[in-house]
Amino acid sequence: MITRSLWTLILCLATGTFAFAQGKEKKPAPPLPPGPLTVKATQEAKVSGDILCVVPIPGTGKAYAGGSKGKISLLDFDNPKSTPDTWDAHVSYVSGLALAGKVLVSAGSDHKLIWWNTETKEKIREIVAHDKKWIRGVASSPDGKLVASVGDDMVCRLWDAGSGKRVHDLVGHDKLIPQTFVSKLYCCRFSADGKYLASGDQTGTAIVWEVASGKQVGKVRAPHLMQFDGNGHSYGGCRALAFSPDGSHLALVGNIAGDTSTILGSKALVHIFDWKADKETHYLPVKINGFFESVQYHPKEPWLFAGCGAGDGKKVVLFDLDKKAIVQEFPVGRPILDIALNASADALVAVGRTKALRWQLSK
């Protein structure tokens, strides 16, 4: 199976080859006007391999990161020369992390959900979940009492964070795309009040669930997030999603044209819905040869962060949703596979290929 990380490497190489074949030199992008956020400091932590997911530790300059080598690392951005505290976690990729109080839950391509004691790094429990399919994402509720996971069995599951017992099986995503090939379930995220949970799949469909009852209460679709090439290959999908701070809107991100066209000039895409009304409010294509792989709202301002993986993106962008435009960029120089804004919104962490950065921010 070609993974997201492998696609990123293939597409980066392909993009460079294409530019050389055309004999065109890439011109530097014109500088953007000063953005609404001031970077007080940029910190970098040592990493090895592709870092696929990250979760900051509240009230600290540290974060947990999971990557392509099956390991979890504790990164200390306040001590960038320190060696990360790293331990073996999964057989292959660590594709998701969620922090629920003092418990860390990791998800892997080895079909396992694993609970970790963050003080001792000891394994609390291990569950083979999602019918032995790739578990692609995991999220914790704001109160830390629940954990959600999504896998390629196309089921979103809710778990009690303390006991590990299954609370709900949330079934509603189609197992096949319209062309009758197997689909994928990429991501999940809770609303800030913990009342709702959203999950997003390869067809660009997101379903909103009521957490207490497990009932489906909303469904939206961004059709441009998936492409089918006619040769049995489908590309793209809703790679990440996020609720607005008040829970009324849902942002879905990915790429308009899909993997194959990152060589030819595709556009990364942010698509936002009033999910209760199933109404599009924002359609924000950006001429970046790559996917938006991660997304997060600012908790107080009408702003949205999106991180670009694959192709030529290699940066985090900040949208002003009132202006429906990018107002600031945070260049990284390599594909970004996950981002996380801390609760006070004064630090932004981005991880990707052999890189982990933390920007300290102020208005």
C-alpha cells in the first residue's frame, strides 16, 4: 500500500523533475505584507524520519510526536539540543495521537490502539481495533473522557478513555467510492464543547455525530476533494477537518485535483460548511502543488491555519475567513503533515519530513 508519507516523497521528486524538464527556474514568491501575528521565537526540535502527527502538552514547550518508524517521541522545544525521549510504539506508522489527561493514545497502521502512561511511558492497554484495518486517526474529547478513532473499516468508534471500553460504533460512511472501489476514512475531530464529533472520508464526505447518543446529526460533502483517473485509482479525500470555535461550521481540507496532478499544477483546498444547514460558506482553493494535510481554527479570531504536505507547499498558511484570503505564511522548507495550535493560541507546532518547528506567537 502506498502511504501518505511515500506519496509525499514520490510527489516531491516528481515535481522537481517536471520543473527541470521544462527548463524553467522557479522565481521566489513575492513577500507577503506583514501578517496579523508576530513570531516571537522559532524553535526546532530534533526528529528522525517522517513525523505524521503531533499533540502539544498543555502548559509546556513540549509535544508528543509519532512517525513513520513506529516510534513516539517526546519533543522539548525549550531545549532544542536535547535528544528526544523516544520509545517503540507500533510495528509500522504511528498515524495518530491523542492526549486524554495523563493518558496518551496512539493509533497505527498495525491496526492497534495503544494507551500509554505519560509519566512512565509504560503501555496500559493495547486493542486490535477496526477489523484489523489501518487506523488513520484518533482524537480526544475536550474533557479527556472519550477517545475517537477512525479506520479503513469505515467506522468511527468512541472509546472510554479511562477504561478502554467501546462506547459507540458510528456507522454511516460508505465502504465504497461511487466507482465501486474501496474507500478510506482519514480523520476525526471533536467540537470545542464536546457535544459533536466529525469524521471525514476519501470521497470528501464528512459526517457529524452527536457524542452522547451516537446519532448522525449532519452530513456535508466537498466533491472536489476526490478525483478518479479512470484506471481504477482514486485520489485525494478529506485529509483533515475541524469545527469552528462555536461548533457551527466545519472545515474540510485536501486538494482539488488529487495526487497525480501535483506535478501539473493542482490547488490545495479549504472548504467550509455551515454543517447544520448543509450550506457552503467558504471555498478557498490555493495554487499550491500539494495537499492541505492539517487544519485548525484560531479559538478567538476569524482565522484558520492549514498545513501543506507534498509537492511545493512546504509551509503553514493563515487564512482570514472574513477576507477569504491568506494573510500570513509560515515557511518550513519541507512538507508539513500535521499542525497543532496550543489552547492559549500563542504557540503553533508543525511537523513533517525530518522537521519539527514551534513558533511562539503574539498579536
